[in-house]
Amino acid sequence: MFLLVILIAVSYSCKDSKQKEDYGTKKNDDKEVAVNEIKLSSAEMEKAKGIFFNTCAGCHGTTRKGATGPSLLPDGDGKWPATKDLGTEGLVSIITNGLPGGMPDWGKQGILTPEETLLMAKYVQLPPPPVPEYTMEDMMKAWKLIVPVKDRVTKPMTKRNWQNYFGVVLRDAGQVAIMDGDTKEQVAILNTGFAVHILRTSATGRYFYSIGRDGKVTLIDLWPETPQIVAESKASFDARSVEVSKYNGPKGDFRDKYIIVGGYTPSHYVVFDAMTLKPLKVVNTDGKVLGDGEYREEARVASIVASHHDPIWVVNVKETGMVWLVDYSDLDKIDENTAKIPTAQFLHDGGWDHSGKYFLVAANAVNKIVVIDVENKKLETIIDVGIKPHPGRGTNIHNKKYGWMWVTGHIGEGKLSFIATDPGPNQWKVVHNIKMEGGGGGNLFVKSHPKSKHLWADRALSTEEALQRSIFVYDTETFKLIKTLKVPEKYKGRAVHMEYNKAGNEVWVSVWGKKDENTSAVLIYDDKTLKLKYEINGDWLITPTGKFNVYNTAFDIY
């Protein structure tokens, strides 16, 4: 039995998405690639590489050696079957119909055409193409300082409550919409690059940093009357994470001095000047894998968070299972001052506990949560949870019986796990589990707020349409399901990703529809009554996914 694809970054219009880079192969329409009787022209190979890179590589790796999802190698890897043994017919069936462990039914949904499905089934039976370099010289060529720091406004020029702005990712449009959280009005739409994965704010909240699947990082200034892009740069061909320096203490004031971007392809992290996005430092993350000691060139940087207590970024290296504590207080010594902590594979996403001193991250291929004591630079513990945990940043809730807890959901099963974080006999134990209604898994995000008694959870990757279109709200004291919120019928997408406003009394939910059908929305619920208060829609709202409140993101409130 095997799993093929678990797409964390689901693409509802991958056939329309374009990746401009040529990943190390020369086009030659006369040349045909043929292995094991699978034949693809050069043009077909280029198309297949684009589809795979934009939709599958996040979980399986550009070199297809596997991570959150299994390897997709023609001859197998000793753990998973060889794709050539599964055969074209078997692979087409899986891509078309999906699997219960998190693989969506792309063919049935019409996201991949039959021709594209057949193309991908053939492509994964061929050897993966090589991963090219992306050097400091390339980064300097891509860097654009649009508005120098000296020419920027020195105070907020808007009367709006900019700390309650939301950055809404319009994934397949390559844009970010800035929304007024008070009035629900659109303030600006900015072209930020392909498939933005996350937004992070500067320590002051003035700036948004966006990072796209194309490795492009964008600096957005929120203080002008209309927010504007003031700088751009590029860290790699593919990326997922960006974070700013937040420390201010005895070791110096590093707030908004640097940012770090984690590269997937190639595998490295890059430090930039936070105000200009000038690239300053590149550090490769390749290395030996935990356990078997295999060297992995593709050792991708997954989630990154910034400590408020030390000049440290917590950098999670997916394939090697290493957590790097990167001390940015001296860039000349950044590599030698980095603590590298062996944990578990494959590291993905995570966030801080309530104290901000412990970092919890999913090793989702082995169904575990890793806890790092960042202050003492050591592994605290590793916790067994459910199948393929995917917490996002997780969420912190307080319960009268257990105190503070950190919560994760799971892609692979319908379960929410509550981990006690307060010192005492229950610390780092799973003290409660919620069995979610319906079959399978499919949860991507959980969310709560210090002022709320509710826990919100989606089921965006479920194979059941009714669950995809539902949000589940639980009581944080009793753990009981209070209400299941259904997406209104006029919208045709999946409900995904919840975000609170600054006051903690409203929750924003994306309805992620197809790019060309104008059926997407952002739904805003009253956190107390759970009633739908506002519906944001329009032809400009193209595939909305993540939403990031300025205040909550700046101060790590989740």
C-alpha cells in the first residue's frame, strides 16, 4: 500500500500557472526523452516539469526523493514502490481518483485534464531532472530597490487602522490584497509573484514581507495612503518561508535589521537587509540525513520563526531532520554560531508555545511533534501524535483543567491533538484528542485567540466535498463541537485557513474556488455568535488562501 501525492499547496488551476525558470535542461523540440518505453518530447518534458514543480514538488521534492509525500522515483527507494512498477494505468487511476491519506482526486475535480493526468503519470516514471544553482550573483541581478528608505514616509499617512489590515494571498493571480479589517474595504492589490505562500510582518508591523513559490520576496510598505511595494528580491527558484529579526535586548537592537528566506530549490537560506532586500549572506543547508546518514543535496528549508528572547531564527531543514538555531547577531560568524539539533524527519511547519520559549514543529512523515528549547538550544522532547500532523503555526489555548495547550490537526486522519505546555506532570503530553466528524483527515489549519473560547479547524484536503466546505468550531473548555459552519452554496471552493482580527472578535475564512469561475470569497464570522457577518467577493478575488492580520502576525498571536 502506498500514498502518491499530498499537496499542501493545492493548485486549483495548475494548468494555467506558469513558472518562468528553466530548471537545468535545454529545450530541443527534436529531442525525445525515452526510458522504459516512456517517451516524451522536449516540449512535453518542459510542460510536465512545470506542472510537477508547481503542484507536487512541495511534498515530494524536486528530486522526487520524498518528504511529506513518498518518493516518486522510477526504481523506487527501498521504502516506496518504483513508479515504473506501478505503471501508467495505475498512476493515472491514482491521480484521477485520489487516495484517502490526503491525495485529492485531481482528475475527478477537473483540475488536471485527462491529457495532463496522462502526462504526469508518464513523467514520474522518468528520472528527475537535475536541480540548478542559484547564486549570490543571480540574486544581486534580481534585486530591485524601488523606493529608497530615505524617500519613504516617516509616519502613517492613512487614517485607517493599519494595524488591523489583513494581507490576503490571491494565490493564482500572483497578488496580495491589502484589506481594511475595520471597514472590510480593499485598500490595495499588489503584484507580488507566483503563488505567495505566507506573509510575515516587520517587528513594528509597518511592513509585510511576502514569499512566493517562485522564491520572490516582496517588501510592502503599509504606511502610505495606498500601500506600495518598495523593494523586491529573489532567493531561489522555489521557497516557502520568510521571517524578520525581532530581538531587542542586551545583545543589541536587531528589530527589522535582517530578514531570512528559506530556499527549497536550491536548498539554502539567504539573509537580506530588511529595509532594502539587498542579499547579504547565503548558507547551504545540504547535509546528512538522520539515521542512515545519506547525504542529501536537496535539504529544503521549511518553516522559520524568530525568537523575541534571543537574536535567533529557528530554521527547520526538512529532509535532514535538523533544527538550526541561527544566531544572526554577527553575520560574519553566522554559520559557526548556529546550533544544529538532530530531531526527526521530515520537518514541516510549527509555531511557538504560549511562553514563546519553546518551538513545536511537525515531523509529519513520522507522525510526531518535535519540541525545541530555544533558550537552552536543545531538543526538549519528541511527541507521538496522529497521522501526518499539519499545524500551520498551531494555536495556543487555555483550559481550566490543563492550563496552556498547543494544538495541532492532521492531514492523514480526522483528529485534533492537544499538547499541555505548562510546567508540571502533564507538560509535553497529549492530554486530549478530538475525533472530527466524517471520514479521513484533510485538516490543514487550526486557530484560536487569547480572547476567544473557540477553536476553529478546516478540512480543506478531505476527499469528501461536504467536509472540504465546512469549518468546525469547538469549545476550548469542554472540547465539544459547538457548530459546523457551511460555505454558502453560491461559492464553489474549499474552506481553508482561519485568521482573527486584532480585537479577537472576528474570524476570516477563505473559500478557495477555481481561478476562472469567480466563485471564491472571504467569509467573516462573529467569534461569539458564530454568525456570518460579511462576505467579501468579486472578480478580483482570485483563489484566496492565507490571510495575515498585521498585529497578530507581528506579535505571534495564534
